[in-house]
Amino acid sequence: MGPVTLKVADVDTMTAYYRDGVHLEVLDQSGPRVVLGRGTTPVVVLEHAPELRHASPRDAGLFHTAILFDSEEALAASVYSVATKYPSTFTGSSDHLVSKAFYFSDPEGNGVELYWDRERSAWSWVHGQIEMSTLYLDPNAFLQENLTERAIEAPSIGGAQVGHVHLQVGDIESAREFYVKQLGFEQTIEIPGSALFVSAGGYHHHMAMNVWNSRGAGPRLPALGLGSVDIEVPSNDDLGAVSERLSHFGIATRNDGQTVSFDDPWANLITLSAAN
């Protein structure tokens, strides 16, 4: 997964949250656009769009951007930083068996998940479906076990990237038709009629879609929040193959020579690029 682009009303406040709270680094800042990430990996792109208004919580769009950290120490550093500087933005935590996750809501209401994956050897698959759960995870106990002096002094410790993106959609069957049958992800979990999780390469999920707040939602109108979801495929050959696949299913695409972009059934913009 590549960076998630957010349309924001207050670019300074949002930059401060992801920079000073989550402790992503400003990788590029040119005019109304700010790119934040770790090292050379972009994670969040903020685009100033003051002319737009907030969508209804029941509309389709972003449920959360999930930022994956490479160690529990790095995750603890970020969680501690956000909880200390923006305590009112914490919304919960869970042990999902495959991962440990902490949930926040940024200053403009976009969901944020900060998480760490257990080794794949510890994951359990049953009949082609990965076992995940929502177990209680005590945030204070997690910090006591994993927050080090080094992490407090240098909270940008370790690597971070977008691990998965979770969307609000209008219905699950249409999501399966688009993301599995047409785009080509593999289904890893379904909560019947409620949520769908999909991935490539045996990951627990690269994308998820739910109807918990948005059942029956139609295509989005221009609004603050999700600007685009970026997905990297391994090579230009893969990019061409996906483009042909979408064409076969009658999905309108835009190709600028570097990326292929298209809308899902709810007008969420998806952009594909080749890693090489």
C-alpha cells in the first residue's frame, strides 16, 4: 500500500498532528501539499482544500488509515506521543491475534490506526480464512512493556508505512464484486453483510470495507477526507495486467504513463503505480 491522500481544511493543524503526534517526518512541502512519512516512505499526503466541507459520518469514504510499525517499541513510541499530546483523539485498542492495534481520530475526524504485526508464522488460517479477533488490549500495560527511554527521546524510531486502508462503503456484495472479482484482491475474511477484508500475497488484509455506519450509501460527493488510496504493484507488467483486467470489466481508467487511476463504486479514487 502506498500513501493515503487526505483533503484537509486546516493543513497546519493536520500537519502538526501527524508530525508531532504520530511522529511522521515532513518529506516534502510544496504549496498546499504536505507529504509525511518515515525515511523515504510516504505515509500520508495532506492536500489543502478549504473550499470543501465535511461529509456526513454515514457517507462512503475513509474508515481509517492503518499505519504499520516495524516493532512494538516503535509502535509504543508513536502511541505514547499521540496519547500525550492529543489525548482526546484516542478511541480504543484491540489485539487482533495477527496484530496489536491502537485507534485514534485525527483533528478533522479521519480514522487512524497505529499497529504492529505478529510474525506470519503465528497467524492461523482455517479453510482459506485468516483468524482474527477483537480482544481487549490494555494500552497502559502495552506501554509499560514496550516503551523504552530511547523511544521517548527519539519517537521517530523505526520504520512505518501504510499497512492497510479501511473504507466505508454502501454494501458488501458490491465491494466484493469490485475489489475481488474485478480488481483482483483475494478475500481473507468476511463478516457476512457487514465487512469484507482482502489482500494480496497472503497478508491478513491490505484493504477492508464495512457498512457499520454507511449501509446503503451511494457515490461520494466532493468533500473533506479521503482524496485517494495508492496501491503499488510489483512491476510495470503487473500494472498493465491490472489495467487490462479493469478494461475487461468495463471500469473506466485514467493512465498518465506513470499511474492508472479509477473510481470504486462509491467514487473513492484508487491509484495504481509500479514499484519499479
